[in-house]
Amino acid sequence: MVPGKILLKSGTLCTSVKERTKYALECGALLSIPTEFEFVEQDGVRFLVRILTNLNRKKVAKEKQEKQSATSGQEFNPFLPYEQDLFVADISDTHVCILNKFNVVDNHLLIITRSFEEQESLLTLEDFTATWACLADFDGLVFYNSGKTAGASQRHKHLQLVPLPLTPSGTQIPIEPLLSPEKFPGCIATLSKLPFLHAFAPLDPHWVQSPLTAGEVTLELYRSLLEAVGLDAKQLGAYNLLMTREWMLIVPRSQEHFQTISVNSLGFAGALLVRNAAEMQLLKDQGPMTILKNVAVS
């Protein structure tokens, strides 16, 4: 399949994000959720754990969506159409970039398909081409929650992109001390220090220079990673995908929650989110790596 034309002009994404964020905050379209954070260490990883301080904004919006769905008889889709005040850039013929309306992390972007596709469907050449077009100008962590069990909250296919570093100090991504890339990009590996089923592949950061070619190579790697963890087009289950300019990681999922704590892809990057002090204490008592092991596949 030939991917659509890349519409995103090189070198413009970061500026567009800053300008649209300023505008969206001023007009009230962007409703950031405030958090505080702590570091919780386990198994050589200094996990960043954020605790929400105000969930009212998202709760009110969710109730409004549920009311709209009940009135129309159809499930509400915030991406079709997407909110124009959150629009950042056209990426390609098939994808656009918008701000995450209820962001916890500053400059949190969504890479969404123009037409509806299920969040549980396989990623495509167009998805990876759009992703590399963004990574070329925006050094960040891309992640994909494949289905509700993997932490997805919307059915419309979307990848997410958050800027690096994830933490104010230390490594750019908390889990990186356990990632030991092979010498050659494209080698499929398992990492002895990750205590759950996964597959890992180093990438070549120079691939950002050609998003079309990078998309093709990454698509093949993605398929190999799925196969390595026992997933394929005929037997696709829930999983989390994490990707930077330098590596890609896939983790199959067995459940969305550990007790009351919901985990999505960012958890496997070493960044977890809890809703209150009780959940923070639960996380400390059990250990963040233990929680990841429980929601993944051993």
C-alpha cells in the first residue's frame, strides 16, 4: 500500500504546538488536569508517579458525552469531527495532529486518523509514516493503547505523542535503564530485566530524515514484534506499543487495572498515574513494577 502524501512542513510542528496551546488555553478548549508527582523506586527504575489533584473537568465532560450518546443513540466520537480549537497540523492525507484536551503532560499530542478506524485494529503504513513525520520535528515518546484492556479510552484510532524528557531530572524515560539496545537497528530482542512478556527493537534515529522509508521499515518491525509475543492479524489481543526515535517496545496486556489503578502505555515507560492518596499508597505498598507485571502477561 502506498502511503498518502505528507502535508506536515518540516520544522513547523513545535512552533504550531506552542501557538495552538496558547490559543486553546485562552479560549478554554484545552483543559489541563493539574497533578503533583513523586518518584517511587523498584527494580532499578525510578518511576514517576503523578497524583491527580482535580478530576472535575474530565468528569463533567464525560457526563456530557454520555448524555449526547444517550440522546443520539450513537457512541460519541470526539475525533469525528475533532474540536477545531485543538487542531495543530495536517500530517498527511490520512492523519491530523491535535492537542489532547485533558492533558496531564504539557504539549501532549494526538495523531488521529481522518476517517474512523477501530482503536483495536492493526497499525498501518500510514500510521507509522505519520508518526515519523511528527518525530522528525518533535522529539518525544509515541504510544498506542490497543483497545480498552490496554488503557484506551476512545474507539477512534489514535496514537499519542508526549515530549521528552518525561521527568524533570534523571533519565529521559524512567524505564530506559532496563533497555539495552542491540548494536544493530531492527534486531528483535527480549530484555532480561523486564519481568513480563514483551518484544523490543532498536531503531535508527536517522530514519527521521525520510518518514516514508522509515514508515515501511517500522511497519515490518512492528509485525515482527507482534509475532514475537504471540500476536498476529488473526489472533490480535490487547497490547501497548511504545516508540521513540531510538527504540520500539510491545507489551501484551491481560487486564486494564491493578485493583483500582488504571495502566496504559505510559506505565511501561515508567510513568504512572493515580487518582488519589489511597491509590498512591497502594502503588507504594505493591511496587510499580509489580503492578506492571500483574496487568501484563507473565
